[in-house]
Amino acid sequence: MTLTETSPRTLSPTRLAHGVVLAWGWRRALIAFSAGAISALAMAPIDAWPVLFVTLPVMIWLVDGAAAGRLGGLPSAALAGWCFGFGYFLAGLYWVGYAFLVDAKNFGYLLPVAVAGLPAFLALYTASGFALARLLWTRGPTRFLALAVALTVTEWLRGHLFTGFPWNTIGYALTGPLVLAQSAAVFGIWGLTFIAVAIFASPAAFADERSDTPRPWLPLTLSAVVLAALAVLGALRLSQAPTTFVDGVRLRIMQPNLQQDDKFNYGAKQRVMSQYLALSDRSTGPQSTGVRDATHLIWPESAFPFLLAREPDALAQIAELLPPGTVLITGAVRAPELAPGAPLTKAYNSVYVIDHDGSILSVYDKVHLVPFGEFLPFQEFLESIGLMQLTKVPGGFVPGDRRRTLEVPRAPRFVPLICYEVVFPSDAVPRDQRPGWLLNLTNDGWFGVSSGPYQHLQQARVRSIEHGLPLVRAANTGISAVIDPLGRTIKALPLGVEGVLDSPLPKSVAPTIYDRVGDAIAGLMLIGGIAITLRRRMRRN
């Protein structure tokens, strides 16, 4: 890239680009870090997605400036990418540190490692994306596609390698506005990531030399047209699909706002049960009759500080609470089959469906566990030197065998998604068992009143839009919600409050394009982007 000359007193895209491209050393690192941190404002709960029109051109200029480095600029591009990613993840994932303060006596010393170490690791993916972009780099607007290809590939890898962690991938910037979020029904989050990078990088064309970009206004104009088209099509989809509800299904979601100390304290057993029972039967209005209004009572993830199936008195209290015709769906820790008297060395994080007589109708065991939260890599070795995962279950949790739907009386089948299982797009819904709804039980109480629960809810909502399925969410401290299959929030309980939420169950819509073909469209977009970029490189040579 060759930048046009500009007066040193003129504040223009060209001058800004000069400042980034020619920066070196700590200035270059600071520019990349700052751009990454500002980019985090595009995610929930702030959803300031237009900020990416400023920060993603900085990405372009950072890769442009790497050309002067050794080895074709790959190390320089990778370092800039790492600094950008570190800023992005540090600002967007700061709330992870709250979990280490729940039991500060045992885990507080790990707070700096968690707050800085996780972003430092995740930034390696951004570094790889910048390096891959440098390999594909061209002159002119085609390099926007090179960056879109590279970052989409490395973001996809972030969502799959080492159990995966696709949190806050860039495509979520296009899902804050509900009209734009409808595009997830076609492209999925990986396709939206490609579109988002290409669109938001487009203002960089205003700093290009005219021989590279004769019409510098054209990329941004095309980006605006694409955004407008997505918004119009999204608005049309919303207008043509009003929310409808399943006949005879009345949900009651109980949000206890229980402190983490109680959730893992067996001594708090009866206090917890008493709170759950009283809150679940709370009247919500003059005509309310408490839990008798509901056909399905829903409690959050890991609801009890004990093994529910091994506590007959707790099941008896549940049976006393539930009137005939009402079932309870709840999270609970489940023990594997053990010999009488054998100590608990492993456990499942599970969902139970319990009938009004206290009988357990079906069980689902969580498949996608949280590293360091529910299990430790090299569990036995790390336990031998005194380390333990945050949930402090000896031996850690073990995964269930497969994702599957569950039957529930008087309602359509549903897919249970425990905690962050809901953030994995291609794994959320079994291909051979389309359910009637998604149920996300979670305990976001680990993360206090922070951005984390809002980001979690946003990603759960996108799963609903991708598959055309309603989402019911029960969270210990919030945000509990009922969301229709186009992502409209029917009812919600705010973060950090105790309460109950009564709602009908929205009906699903016809399978979406994404539900039918998965990430195939995103794959075609990547292939097309690579083909255009390589063709441009060959023409240049």
C-alpha cells in the first residue's frame, strides 16, 4: 500500500493511516492494544457496534505496516494481532475474574492469572489471524476480504480447538440490533463474522492511493448497502412472523439470586430448599395462585448444594409443592453409579425432569464442560499438587455421552443446554432430533453484576434465531428470559434480583436456512474470499 501525501496539519484518514502504518515499537503495540480494547464496546451490554468502523480500519493499517518487517512481515503482523486481541479480550472478558473472588481464600491468588492469562492465550488466535491475513495480503479493497477470511478462520478455530471458546466472536457485533440479528438465520455466527470484518474494515479505503482504489468511497458505500439490505430483510422477516404460543403450556421460571456460598454448602440444604419452594409458589398478582398457574416449573443450573437423587426428603418436598399436571425441570449435580458407601470422586452436571409425584422422568448430563470451572486438564496430576477446579468436586465433572432432546409431559420436546453449551453454534441442536424449544439452565452468579451475563444471554438469543427455535432461560442470578424464535424477548427478569417469571411458551418456526445447511454458507463465503484474493495477487504478479 502507498499512502497519498497530505498536509501535516490536516486531520484525514490518510494522516491517521500514516500514523498507524509508520508506527513501530511500543507505539505500534499501544495502538493495536487500544483499538482492540475499544472494539470490545461493540459487544453486549453496550452494543456500540459502529465503533468497529473506526477500529477495524486500524487492523488494516497494522497489517499494511507489517510489510516492512522481516519474513514478509509475518512476525510483525502476528505481534500486532496479539496486542489487538489482548486488548479486545481483556476489556471484554474482565468479568471472568469475579469467579475467583467467590472463594477468594482458595482461588483469589489466581485472579491475575485468570484476568490476564485467558486474554493472553485467546490473543494467540488474533495473532494467527493477522499473520494469515499478511500471507493473503493484496493492495486495495481486496485486502478487506483477506482480513475477513483470515479472522473468520481463526475465530472458528478459537471456537473449536482445546474444547473451544467462541465467546464474543466479531460477528456478534451484527446481532445487537434485532433487525440485523435476523441474518443469523441464514449465515450463522461464522458467516456474520466474515460479513462484519469486511464491512467494518471498509473505511480504510479512504486512505488508499488512487492507483489502488480509484473510487475510495465505493467500499464504504457497498458496505452501507449490505447493512441496509440486511436490516430491511430482517425487518420484513420480523413483520411476517408474529409471535405465537403453544396451547396449554404455562411456564414459571424461578430465579433465586442465591449466593454462591450457599450453592456449594451442604449445611445450607434446608435454607435453600425453603427459599426455592416459597419463591416458586409466590403469587404474582391478584389472580395468581402460585405454582398452580404453571404446567412447567423451571429452576436453574446446579440448583442444590446436594445430590438431589440421593435426598428423598428433598424429592418429597418437591412432590408436595407440585400440583397434579405440573412438572419441574431443574439443574442438579448427579453422581455416577457407585458401590454403597463409596466416596464421590466424579459427578455429572445434569438436568432432571421431575413429575408431580417426585418421580424422575428423564435426565440429561452436560456434554461440553468448562475447563478449570468443571474440570482440570490433567486432572489427577493437578489435584496431586493441590489444585482444584472452581466447583471443587473431587475428580471433577465428567461429560455426558451426547447432546439429545428430552421428552417432557404436556409440551414439545426440548434440547437442554447447560450454561455455556449454548454458545457453540454447530453443537446446540442435534441434527437428527429437531426439538420444539431450547432450554438454557445456567448459573451466571459466578460473575456478579458484570458484562458476562449480558454477553451470555446475547449469544443464547442468537442460537434461537439461527435455528428458528424459542429459548427459555433460567439463571440463578439472572438474566432469566423467554425469547421467541426470532430473538424477541417475551419476558425477562433483570440481573441480580430474586423473582419468578410466568410466561407462555412461544412456538417454533419452520427450520431456517442455517438450521438446514449449518456452516456451509460461511464456508462458501470463505472459499469465494480466498479465490478473489488469490486472483488479485496473481494479477499483481
